[in-house]
Amino acid sequence: MSRAVDSDADSGDRVYHVVCHDCPTEHLTMRAAEAEKLFSEHRSVTDHDVDVAALRAPDAT
């Protein structure tokens, strides 16, 4: 289990990826708080190996 979310502040250039390694659960969100909530809830309910990472959104060209 790991968390790679740097702050609680939402940022327009970040996409938060929540993925479970024990089942097909996977989410993308633009909000850090939502990513942390999804991570925590899934982990506490299932005791699965869940990761959340803050990814940089691609530059619009």
C-alpha cells in the first residue's frame, strides 16, 4: 500500500489514480480529497493492497 499524493489541495494539472492490486477496482479523479477517500474506504473495507498516485496531466497543445 502506498500513497503518492503530495497535498490536500486540488490542482488543475494533477490527475489522481487509485488502483487496487487485489481486484479490478480503479479510479481516476481530479480531486486529491476524493482520491484519498476512495483509497481509505477501499482499503478499510477490503484490506486489499491499494495505491494512490498524483500524476501530472498531459500538457494541452
